[in-house]
Amino acid sequence: MQTSRIIRFLALLAVLIVAGYFLGRHFAKPRDAAGKPQRPASARDTAPAANQSEARAFSPGDLLSQIFDLLRNGNLQPGDLAALRRMLLAADPHEAMAAILAFLATGRDARTGEAFGIQKGGGLAAAPTFRVMLLDMLGRIARDAGSDDALTFSKALLTRKTSADEWAIALRNVAWAAPEDRAFLAAKMHEMLAYQPWRQQPGAGFLEAFDVIVFTRDVTFAADLAAMATSEDDATRRAAAAAMDRLSEMAPLDVMNYLNSHPVEFADRPFLRADYFSKADLSQPQQRQAVEAYLARADVAVAEKDKLLAVFASPGSFVGDTLVTEPAPADDPPQRTAGLRAAVGEWLKGNRFPDLANALGQLQQRLAE
Amino acid sequence: MNRPTLIASTLLAYFFCAIPVLAQGVENPAPIGADVTKKMPFAMVGQAIFRSGQSWYQGSGTVVQSKSVLTAAHNVWDPVNGWSTNVQFNRARSGAAIASRTFASRLYVFGSYRTVAARYGAESSRAFASDLGGLRFNVAPAAGAYAGWRADTRSLAAGAPVLSLGYGAEYHSGDELLAVRSASGFIPVLGAFLESTALTFEGGMSGGPVLSEVAPDDFRVVGIIVAGSVTPPAAGIRALDAAGAAFLATYLRY
């Protein structure tokens, strides 16, 4: 038994060495760009295109089985999973997807020892289980190949509660393949948030899936996020507050209108609520009206309004790597600052908000620096 | 050699070449003095005063580009009070003397929806593993000068001596720049979070730089202070890794 395990390991090692040799030779060759299709940047970052005939020499299916066996037997070597990822991305996409789908259909799984880690572009740098890793690879390969395979499989997976990590990647795969299907994503996200076993013990996948809320731009999630912003769980509180902040940045007018028409939401987190109005671009008349309506609200304390005016002077953004959405741009549009300056000047001149005169004066001074 | 240069040289020699026996005990932050505070790269470190909710807090940061300061994310945002406001950066402060006072015009938190804090609990020294924050200014805090930085977690983990700086306000006034030397580097704990039990950090030093001498007389920011306790002694830093470098290059590039 032990001998056969060693033989299997040595055989796989030989396969990896040979594959590495061919990939090395490939990259040593001068690039011949003429007529060669370009892979999208997301794939190029992690998997430079390899010669498909070379990659085809190693069956993706065999490779998956061998790596999985090593993982199950505790014989996986450092770098083996990374090598597998590279080889799957370098293989013929349809063969790779077929092998992944065949493996996923078996239901077999094992923990990888990795954490749930997201890299730039939404792919996983690390996956906690073999299945999550394959779901991630399936989505990435399908996106680059323009295939619906990941969409079909992910939608089927989302009909049963497998794990929050798998759901997070399945939702991402759907968002990549069918970005217009926001209603489906929103419905599944609501279902995910309502599933108590996941909500009570939120893991990395559950929390990172909050990015799907931001992607949908669906402000009806505000109620869920407001409830979770006061959760007993630190991670849930933080993720909910951050997701609402990013949702406000993505859909400022919708969020402000929702919060103005639902005064209870975030009333127990007044300084967070103030932040969500700070995303407004006051050069846009509707957004300015929404801010003015908020500043005129009798149910909102002066301290909260002061916070909004202070945040206007130095707005904040979350800019980490996320599953689906793009981070905030590094440069703010100049019309935003101009709109803010104009609005503050007019509010002060017309004594529009007497209770806020001091805070408005400070804001005007800060904007002049 | 004039007097301030002599003092700076002596201190640097102490921090980076002190006899090994000092490494056996626990090192605590100590003031570096007004003259050294004015020297590069120490002059790029500043005290960050900010409001969160109804209270005022203090942290530290470093000018890493003409109009950008690197600090800790928990100086910039928290899940109850949201974004900090009135973030004032007092560069090279020494008592009442302040080289420049500027207010941040843009704040950034580099992080995802989940945090390691949640996994380990807010009281854990491991709580701030991915804790990078950034401040941008309309006015250059150091007239265009800045400290260099380098993403190199390997040198930190390899035991190279480093110097951590910040405006500690727990056992000191909070208005003097403190420094503490780690003779044997830090031990990797999780991701870019590294820890040492051979030194301590004070409250208020959060966001301050961890400096490494990458070449003779070339000191670079290689991480920031993010956590610490005196009892038991523990000092946590967030190393500048590839992801952190991308954050600086994108959002703190001005």
C-alpha cells in the first residue's frame, strides 16, 4: 500500500517536471504575436497562454484525480496546487472544463489547508477546499473561453445549500457569465443571508459574498445590512457596514432615497448612516436634493449631520480585492468637488441649515485649502 | 560633523548595531529626541489626530509620497462610527514644535469584507493583519519630500534588524516620536501579519513605520505598526507585501 502510494507520487512528480520543462521551453521562445489570440488580462496575470498541443499531452482529468488523491492521502507537496492551477489554465479550455465538471459531479472533496483568498480581478489566490478551487477555476476558464459551462453548473449548485464558500464562487461565476441577471443574484443573495447556519457562523466565503450585494446595486439589501451592522459577531458587523458603504458608492441616489424613505434603517448607527450620504455627487441635482432632504430631517440629530459635513471634507473608500466589483477609482471626478463647493456656498449664503452653520463654515474652509 | 548629525548617527548605530545581549530582553519604545526627529527618514513620520464618533484619537503615519501618508486602517475607519473625520497630520512633531500640520482630504482602507480581526477577536494582537490605511492631502505635508518604501516580507521574516516608530501616548505624552528596535526581526503569523515578543508598542504608535536599512544609509518603510501589548509583551506589524505595494502604487501615488 505504502509502496504504491510512493509510486503514484513519483509518477505525478515526473508528470509535473515534464510539464514544467515544456512550459519553460514555451516561455523561453520569443513571442510571435502575429495572429495569436490574446487572453484577457485576468487570465494573463496568473496563466500565460501555453501551447495547447503540449498541455493536451497531460489529461486534465488524470491530473485532477492524481492531485486529489495526493491531497486526500496527505502527500501533497508545497506548490502542487499552484502547479495544478497553472496547468488547468494552460490546457485546452474545453478539456479542462469537462474534467472539472466531471470531478465536481462526483461530489468528492478535501480540505486544501489554504485560506479563502481573493486576488486582483476576483479570482481566488487560495481556496479552502478542492471543490471551491475547481469552481473558481471553472469560472475563470469559462470566462476566458466565453463558455456557459460555469454559469449552468453554478446555477444548478445554487439550488442546494452546499457551503457558503461554494455559493460565493458560484454567485461570482453567475455574475461574470450573466451580469444582467441581477434579479437572480439578488434573490440568491437574500437566500444566502437568510440561511441561519451560515449567518450564525459566518466564514470567509459568506462575508466575501457581500460583494454580490454591491454588484446588484439593490438597495433593498439595506434592511439586511442594517440588521447585520449591529450583529454580535465582529466579522458580520464589519462586512455589513463596509458593504453598505460600497453599495452607497455604487448607487448613491438609490441608497439616499431608500434611507430617507426608511428612517429606521441605520438609525442606531447614525455615524455610519451619515457616511452613506457622503457618497453623493452634489453636482447632480437629484443627489443634491436627497442630501438636502436628509439635512432637513427633524429625526436626524445635528451630530449626525455634522458628521456628514465633516466626511464631505475627506471622503473614504474601501479599495481591497473583491469577488465581483471593481474597486473605487484612484481619482475623484473634479466636478464632484466643484459641486460640493457650490452647494456649501449656497447653503451658507441662504442660511439654509442654521443648526449646521458652524460645520458648514468648517467644511467651506477645508475645501478652500 | 555637527551636533544633530552626531546624535542621529549615534542613535542609528545604537538601534542597528547594539550588542546582542540587548536583544535578550524586551525592548520598549523610547523618545528619539527633537534633533533626530528632524532628520530623514524620521522627519517623514507624523502624529495623526482624528475624530471617530464623538471622541478624538491618536495614531501615527508616514509620508510615502508627496501628498500621501501610509497609516493603519483602524485609524481611518471603524465598523461603529464609520470614517474618521478631521484627520490632522502633525509631521515631525516634537513637543510643541511641529514641522507641518495638514488635514487629509481623502481616506482609504485597503481590505476586504472579512477581516482577521473577526477570526481572532478584537483583543487579539493578530486582529489587524490586513490593516493598511491611506491618507491623501491637497497640500504636501513635507513640501514634496517623502520616505521610501519597499515590499519585502522576506527580509522582515529573516530576522533583519528593523526600527519601529510612532507617537506613543500610553506611557509617553503622545507628542514625542518614539522608536523601538527589533534586533531579530519579526515572526510570520498569518499572511502579511508578523509578530515579535521581544519588544512592545504603545497605543498611539499604530500606523507608524517599520524601517529597514535596505542599503547603507538607505532606510525604507517595510511595514507598519498595527497591534501591540505590554503584558504579555507583543508587537504586531503589517508587512508591505505585493498587495500592499499595489495599494500604495495605486491610491497613494501622489
